[in-house]
Amino acid sequence: MTFTKTNNWNSRTSPRKNGILQPRYRPRATGPLRSPTTPARGWDLPISSTERRYNAIGYLDLPWTPSPAMQAVTASPTALDRLRTLIQIPGHPSLAAAARVIYDGRDGALRQRITKIEKVAGFQIIDRSASLLAPSPRGYDFLREATEVLRIADKTRPKSQ
């Protein structure tokens, strides 16, 4: 393995020699690079997949096909927590008030979580312009679907959890 000198002279992470900052070195790849789906030697199993097809509600027996927005939002291991957070927000006077109840006062974390969910969904779910937080017209349908998904998820969850 060979090493390449980087231009990173960060005083916290770069090593010192006799009180003088030394450049950090990183290994340079040598030889042929394997693709992310190259089978592991002798096992015929892919090392990792380049496709992200995780679905947190895939195990549920839903009587309908989830909307594209719901499919996008639930493509995460924390999808049910995301949905639980979203359905608790309408009715609060502000995001800060909702954060006091839901996130122990961390309104920045709640704002960030809502923004990420809305970005993935592709539309605004919570209307922040009203005197009380309320779902937007498309957000109303999304929250209704989220409530139904959570109801089915809670019903099918094993009692030991």
C-alpha cells in the first residue's frame, strides 16, 4: 500500500513532530477497484448493494397501495417514528410549542426532521402560516394515510415489544 500526502493541515487532527505540524497521509488505492456489488471471494454473495430498496412498512398487510410520497418517506428504518412525529404536530400553535411536547423543547431538531420528511415527500405537509399548525391540503391526505399505516402497524406488532 502506498500513501499520498494530503493538503490537510488541521491542527487538531494532524500529528506533531517536535512541535511542528506534519501533513496527514491517507492510503492510496492500488490495484483493480472492485464494484460495490462484486461477490465476496468464494461465497457468491454481494458485498454491498448499490440499490436502496428498504421499506419500513413492507411487512404490513395494507389493503391499499401506499402513495408515492408514503413509499418515499417510509424508505428508512426510522419511518414509523417519522410518521408518529408528523401526526402529533397539527393543532399546536407553533413548531416551538410542538417541540416542547414532542422533542423536549428541541425545536431545531423538529424543524430539521419535518424539512427532511417534506423534501422526501416532495410537498409541504405542515402549513406553518396558520395560527395553529395544520396540514396542507396534500398533507391532510398524507397524514390520514400515515395514521392508518400506524394503526395497522400497531395492530400487527408482536405484544412482546
